[in-house]
Amino acid sequence: MSLIVAAFGFGLVSMSIIAIAAVGFTMQFGITNMINLAYGQVMIASAFAAYAVNNAGVNIWLSMIVGAVFGAVFSFLLNRGIYAPFQRKGTNLIGMVIISLAVSLVIANVLLPIAGYDSVSYHLDTGATFHAGSIALTGVQIAIMAVAVVVMVVVHSLLHFTRLGKAMRATAANPTLARNCGIPTARVIDLAWLITGALCGVAGVVAGMNSDAFAVANGSEFLIPIIAAAVLGGAGHPYGAMIGAVIIGEMTELSAAVISPEYKQVVAFAVLVLVMVLRPQGLLAKRGALAAAG
Amino acid sequence: MTYYLTTVLVYAGVDALACLAISLQFGVSGIVNFSFIIFQAAGAYTAGVLSMPPDTANGGFQTYILGLNLPFPLPWIGATVVGALLAPPIGLVVLRRLRSDYQAIAMLVLSVIATLVVTNTPPFLDGAAGLALVPQPLANLLDPSSAGYEWAYAAATVVLAAIVFVIAQRIINSPYGRSLRAMRENELAANALGKNSVALKMSVFVVGGAIAGLSGAILVGFITTWAPSTWLYPETLILFAAVIVGGRGNNYGAVLGALLVPVGFEEATRYIPPFGPPGLIPAFEWVCIGGLILGFLWFRPRGVIPERRRVFRVAAAKQPEEERGAG
Amino acid sequence: MPVEADAVANRRDAGGEAAPTSVALLQARGVSRHFEGMHAVEDVSIDVQPGRITGLIGPNGAGKSTFLAVLAGTLPASSGTIIFDGTDVTRMPAFQRARRGLVRTFQLPSEFAQLTVLENLMTAAPDNRGDSLIGALLGRRYWGVDEDRLVMQARVLLDRFRMSAKESDYAGSLSGGQKRLVEIMRSLMLRPRLLLLDEPMSGVHPSIVGEIASYCEALRDDGLTILIVEHELHMIERLCDPVIVMAQGHVIGQGTMTFLRQQREIVDAYLVG
């Protein structure tokens, strides 16, 4: 039983990491209709960018900012340089999936020679371990959860209290209408990719902070739980992604404790397939993903 | 040298089969089967466990189901059948009215799940280690290590590929093929014209699955091992790259793509002197595959050999013109 | 044309129906279509009489296209029944209705773009032995005769619609009006009993509109029953009798255009909606 409670505790950390990532991922989908399968690779690349700085002696939190900036710029360039041109060209949805897969392949394999095959870990002080019943979390893990909360608050404020946020929501709901209402959708999209890219970077760094060691190969592991969380909550809906992250975060950790660690990933993957097939609009969204078009 | 040539031929044949299957599903019918590798793997595993002795043999270092020691050609037939049988359950799950990119991703994830499940369930198919010492066809009658056997194997592969090519041609050039292409263009309109798109898609899925299963059997009979690392999801992507490069919607393009990408690429990189740290060349390969996909999708989405326009021959006797007052 | 004594306007609250003058080819009874809380079609009952062109008009958002989609089977009905040629087709998917002779066209261009014009027509042709997996595997020797016969049929149709020269052009390269004609020809290959035309004049050059209307009249004279959803009221007036008016998911009137123009509430609904 204590194993389950402990797993519940780990689930809190997992969900924090997934939430940061999934919110960014789902917003990319909501605003540009793009399932960015290279997201996991951008995460790991940002993690390594932060590592490069961290390894040179910089404090981990400042390194995280470096990772965020890296993710922001990288994602922005990705959209401007590859995704948007192909979309403008009229590439259909399948074409975009293939393209983002190809991009993720390229990123992973360009990163490998640069970052090497070995696992690395951040130089950080994990801090004291806090106990609450059977739950045992280190200071870093609690800090990660705090980061997630801060990020959620920032995203919420952005979306509801700023003009940019409102413009982003309008563009996500109906780009043509938004443009006709005078919203500079191109600029909104650019900023959206910068912001979600930053989220991606932060997520990559905290994921690295949470693991004993990470390597380039971990990039593809992140992706599926993130997509699962996003789809579960309704693709394109940030709040849905947060809820999806809670569910997926707990499910993966609990299944690792209850079934076996190897099946941790399988559970998230199975959830994703089931949701996509049975209820593609997710648990929250009313608008269907059951489009006949595309 | 013999071994090298026969290896290339066998791989060319297997890749051609796989590309023909994917072309039928993707290029002709518009079904994005990102779980393709499951079918080829299922065929290989089936051929393996049907032809291998019970798992206590050979020192018992493997654990797997069945082990029926069946003679050739039963394992290959079994593999083809299993490939076809896997199609309905997988197809039913994903071939519904769903956003096409969701469908594609769901299938991709399915193939990842399959890899994970097989890896983590050792009693099933020997987990991560996979099957080894798979008997080669007719090994009890012929000497598998002889050059003659190698050439015969390569010849058999090419012949099978040619037979499947003819079958694929018949499919594409028939009214059934035309219905598939119409469904690809506009499924809703095809339904409104009496085409049962669900049945059409399922039939193509089954045919593609059968071909994929056969290709797996041929490959495993040649390399005599099969492990999850052989069939990770990027393998499907290479095949899709091949079909995109070679040309969509036609079998010549599919075969050309198979020769250019999986085969041509592998062979080309063989001749590059090793440079940089180990593993750099495979990484470089993947970058090129990704670049190929992007490049072709941008500059030449139809591929090297595009789908040809179908022109019907002029009728010998023209119908007499009917006078119509209106119109 | 004199107003038929039986053409009683269906009041929103009464929901009565016009007494049929002959056995209706298509009967819709209490058909509704709800989706995500929206009532696009609400309790609609109509009869489509054979051998006539029936019009279906109404302001934007009236539910006309949705109702047509439900009739054709593209969308399932939330409630109600649809009886076509004596058979209850309510639960039948679109492709089965098409095979029985209930065929629809689409408002947006829906040609098979990367197939030639002739291929577009050939796709629609039923009774082709090669149109199955087994048939395909048996080869041209098996289905060649059917194919040749259907090619001739298709060519006759192309000739009638004066598009023979375009036979081998990709359908995607045609103009809007030509695509519309290809769609109509395609539907005709199925030898339909009832043709549902969804805004056939939309996206078509004005000079072609008259041509399409003439084809509709000729088809009706040949015995085809047509139901047209349209905004082009001139064409509706020329072609259709009766005309059914929908607004906000309900039927609010039925009769000839002249009759309807005299109904105050119908004019109001159309102008307001």
C-alpha cells in the first residue's frame, strides 16, 4: 500500500512536468492546427542546451531560463522555417504529420553527434527529502511542482487578462474571422510559438532535473504521454491539457507501482490510442475532432 | 561477393513487397498505415514460431509460443495469413471517421505499444532478445550455406515480388482500383455514389497486411533472427519515405522507391569511409532520410514516377448523336 | 401556375402535412437532427412527388443543407423516419441509399480531382464486375466487357452535356460550372430515382446557371425526380413546383413561388433570416 502512496507522490511530480509540456503542445495544436511530433525532441534539445550552460558552472535555475529561451527560439524557427511554409502550400494533415516526424528524426540525429550518446545529469543539489506519510519527495521535486503551478498561473493570466491571450484564443477558435477582425494573426502565431516553445524548453529541463540522468534517446519517450494528456483533455484546450496531465501523470506512476515499471509507458500509450479512437474530442471539449475533412 | 549480392537482392525484394503494400494503402487508397511494421513483424514472428522447434530445443535459451517445426512453405503461408488476419482488428480500431492525422498517430502509437508489449512479455516471443536460429526454408534438404542456396533464395524472393507486383497492378488498373482512388480523393462523395468506403478500406488493409506478413517471413528466413529492435516505428517511416520519393499511387514508383531509399541508401552509406565517432553514419543516414522526405514533399510531392493519367482508348464505332431539344 | 388546393402551408405549431396527390417517392416524417445542443432540423415532414422538381429554400442557417444530408444519409437523423420508394431507409448508410437510387450532390466542389472526367463518371457506374477485390484479381478478361459497355454509356452522357472534349482532363482542372456538371453526370451514371441537388448553382458562373437549369428540366422530362436546395430564387421559380420553405429548422410553408410570395410570414422569415 505504501508503494502505491509513494507512487502517488511521484505522480504529482510527473503530472507537473507533463502539464507544462502538454499545455504548450496543445496550444501549438489549437492555434496552428499542427500536431507537432517534434515536440519531444525540442524538449530534449532544450534540456541539453541547459546542460551545456549548467555544466559550465551556471546555476540550474538560470540554466532553465537558457533552456526556455532555446526552446522558444527553436520552436519559433521550426514553425517559421518548416511548418508554416508547408501549411501555406496546402499540405494536408497527413503530410504535416509525416513532416513533423521527419523533423523529429532530423533533430534527434543532429543532436546525437553534438550531445553524444552518453547520459548526463544536471549539477544540482537535490535538497532535503520531505516525507508525508509514504510520500517522499526531494526539494528539487517540490520545486518542480512549484514551477508547474507558476507556469499554469502565468498561462491562465496570459490567456485571460492580456490582449495577446485574447488574440490567441480568437485565432485558435477561428483564424479567418480573427484576421477579419483586425487581429494580426501572423504575429500572434509567431508569439504563440515563442511562448509554447519556452514551455517546451522548461518542460525539457525539469524532466531532466527529475531524472537521474538523461540522454538524447529519452526525447521520444516524452512525446506520447504529452500527446495523451493533450488529447485526453481535448486537443487545443490548455485547461484540458492540465487535467489530462494530472490523469496521465498519476496513471503512469501508479501503473508502474501496481503492474510493473516496464508497463509504465504502455499505459500512457494505450490511453492515448483509446481516447483517440473512442472519444477523440477528449473528456472536456465539446467540439469534435471527428472532422470528415482532412 | 555472392553473399553480398544475394543479400541485396533479398532485401530489395522484401522492401519492394513492403513498399507495394504501403503504396496500395497510402498512395492509392489514402490510408495512412503507420502501424505497418506490426504486420511485417507479425509475419516474421509467425514464420519463426511455425518453423522453429519447441523452445526447449537448442539448449532452451529462448522462450516462445508454438514451435511447430513445420516444413516450408507452411510457415510462409501462415505468415501471410496472420498478416491478413491482423488487419480487421487493427483496422476496426482506427479506420473510422476520424481526423486523418489522429488516425495516423493512433496507428503509430499502436506499433510502439506492440513493440513494448512484445519486449516486456518474454514468454510470448522471447522478449527483447527475440527469436534466433530460425530454420531456413528447406534446410533439411538443401545446404543453406551454399552459394546455390543463396541464389535460389534471392531468386525466389524476386519471383514472389514479381507475382505481388502483378497482383498490385491488377488491383490498381481495375474498376476496384479506381474506386479506391476516388475514395482517396473524396470519401464522402464516393459514399454518396454507392461506394462502401469502410469495406473498401478494410479490403485494402487486409491485402496490404497479407503482403506485409509475407515480406516478414521472407526476411526472417534469410537473416534467421528477429528481435523488437528490428521493427521499431522509424522503419515504417523509411518505407513511407520510399513511397513518397519513388512516386505515389503507382507500383513502379513503389518499387523504385524501395530500390532508392531502403536499399540504395543502405548500400550508399556502406561505401562511405567511417568518419567521426561510431554511430555518426547511422545518424547521418537518418538525417538524410528526414531531409529526403522534406525535400520531396516540398519540391516534388508526386515523387519520381507520378501517378499516370488514365486515358481510355477511343471506341471503334461512335454512338450516333441524339438530338436533344433542351440542354 | 394556379396554387394547388392541397398546398397548405405547414404552420410551425401545427406540423401538418400536405395530402399527396400521388404516392410520394420520398417521405420524411418528423425528421430531426440535433448536434451538440443545436437543433439544425426540427420535426420536418415533407413529401417529394415523383417526376417533379421540388425546391427547398430558406434563409441561411435554416437547416436546408443539413436536412438534405440527412435525407441522403450523409448525416444520421436524430429522430424521425425517411421512406424512399416504399422502403424505410432511415438507418441505411449513404452508400446503400445511393445504390437504391437516392443520390445527392454536394454544395462544395466534390469532383475526384486526380481522376479524369471520364474516370469520375466510370467510378459511379454500378454493375461493374471489376469493382471488387476478387473481380480485380481476375483481371481485365473478367471485367473488360462491363468496363467497355460503361465507357460507352459514360461517353453518351458526356456528349449530351457537351463535355466530350474534356474526357481525359483531370477533373480538378475544370471550372466551377464544369465540375458541377461532372457531379451531375456522375450521379446520373447511377440511374437515380431521386436526385438531391445541394445548391447546384453556387460557385457557378452566372452564364452557366441557365444551362444547368435547362439540364434539370430535361432530366425531369425524362422522368427523373429532383429535390433542389437553392438560394437562386429565379431558378427555383423557373424549375420548381412545389417549393418548400424552411426557417430555423422547421418547414414554414409550401407551394409555388407565387403563392409563397403572398404569404407574409414567409416573406418576413426570408428577409429577416
